[in-house]
Amino acid sequence: MSLRIVDLKVREFNIPLTEPFTITLGTTYTAENILVSLELENGIVGYGEGAPFVYVTGETQSTAIKTVEAARNLLVGKEASQYRAIAADLARTFRTQTSARMAIEMALFDALTQSWGVPLYQFFGGVSDQVETDITIPIIPAAEAYDKAKDWAAKGFNHIKIKVGTDLQADVERVQAIAEAAPNCQLKVDANQGYSAKEALAFLAEVEKREIALELMEQPVPHWDLKGLKFVTQNSTVPIAADESAFSSRDALRIAMEGAADIINIKLAKASILDVVNIHAICQTYGLGLMVGCMIESRLALSMAVHMVAGLGGFGYCDLDGHLSLAEEPIAGGFQEKAGLLSVAHVKAGIGGAPKEK
């Protein structure tokens, strides 16, 4: 049967959260995502999820939907097997609409690998079929953070990511409370651009003074401040990860060449799927650590990330817990989980997840 694309659709994909989720960049109450479906002539439908977040990707749900609608004429009639040419066309035409492009590519790869009878993790290399994720604790009072950390540790999570970057002293107290509540967990912190370079180093010095070990510190300074990022990296004993500073392979290459960070945090919402492969290659070439992160997304987008990360291999840090903030799960299937272990070993073809029927 033909792999010709015959339709591309998009709709709002709004998912309420269990509670407000606060980071330096703002507070989220509902995940205002998009859901894309791409149909092939053989009748197979692939699904993709986009998570536009204006403070990170510069997109809104409305602009992301309009992007997908505009892309329909670009895709319909083309062969899905020409995915590299399609991705290049999307990148040229919708350069800044990253989460919308990623949702289209996700649906394309889902439909294509379903047609081929291949699970996505094997398509991307098959290095592994599972990953271990951390759990994120947002910016909340230290006492509340203590309770959450204790609960997550009891559920079997071994890694905790802590949001910081608003108030240095409160941030340190939150980290200390979590370290006391979960003494056997590995801790990482994420400032989401909230500090200056000097503040970031002051924070790290205070944490070290309290004998708290950190796996890494993520995006301590504003995304545009590569000089500040490099200053923190060169003066810290804690590995520094670039997140909002690294959207594309071009960004990753510049960071690698300038020695501005130790680790690159890849998020599918920031880059096209194929550009993630390019970033992966750059990091391996330059000896940078690899991390995968997420937005507040359902099991659909997170399953795509699990397939990619497990299939490509080489990721030392994994932050794929966005679905745990959702008040409901709108996706059937996807990865299987046990505490922080996410597995796609059972998937026979494609992503292995689809929207629940309403």
C-alpha cells in the first residue's frame, strides 16, 4: 500500500493539572497542548503532540494550531518515506514554530513506523528499550517540598529534580529539605534562567556548604547569556546543563565549541525530531553529557521521547515526568512504568499510544 500522506488534522489538547506547577518562568494551571493526526493512503493514522509554551518556545496554542493547518498543503500528497525532505521543508517554512513542527514530525514517524511494523526505539537504533526518569518538585515552600520528596522516594524514584531560581535563600532551604527527606535520591536543580552568574555560584556554594551533592545544575542564567553560562561552568564543581540556551543543533554546536556548558538538555518541543539526532551527534563528538527533558505533556509526547532516548542511547540524565502533573490521562497505551523506569519494550510498531476515544 502507498505511504502517501492523505490528511493532516490538528485540535486543541487541553489537559488539567492536579495542582498549579510553578517555575521561574511562570505558573501553569492547564496544559494547553495540541494534538495532530496524520493519515496515510494505507489507512494508518499517526499521532503527535505539541506543547507550545510562550516563555520557552515563543508559541501559543493558537499559533501552533495555525502552523499545522498551514502545513497541511505542504504535506498532503507527499510520500511519508521522504521524511527528511519533509522535515527540511517544515523547518524552512515554519522556522520558529518548533513544538508545532515536532508534533507533525511525531505523527509522521508514528504512521511511518506503524506501516513498516517497527517500534520507534528500533528505528532510532535500538540501543535500549527503557529509560529511568527523575521526578520534578516545583517552586513550593520547603516543608511542602519535604513531604513531596519523601512520598516520591517511597514510591521508588531514585532521582529528583528541584526547581529553583526565584529566591536564593528559599531555594537553598527547599533543596536542603528535599535532601533530608530523600537521602538516598540523586538530586539535580533547574533555575530556568532565574539567576545571574554570580547568584548561581553563590547558590552552589551554599548548597556545598551544607554538604548536599548535586548531579547537575540546569540553565542557571538567561538563555542569551552564554558568557555567563560559561562563567558558571568554568567555576563550578557541579556539572552545568544548557536548556533554554540550546534549541537547535546550531546552538548546541556553539555551546560545545565555546565550552559554555557540560551537558545539553534536549527537549523535543524545542527542536525537530531529526535535529535532536544532530544534537545527539554533536554532544557525543565534543564529549558533552546528554540530558532529555520535557514540557507538561501526556504519555504520547513522552513515549516519543522514551523511544528516541532509549533507541539512540548515551543519555546520562532523564527528566520525562510531565504526565505525572496531569489530572487525567487522555492517551491509551504508550510506555509502561514502574516508579521511575519507563519501558517501550512491549511496543510492536510506532509510538504505541493513541488518544482515548471520547
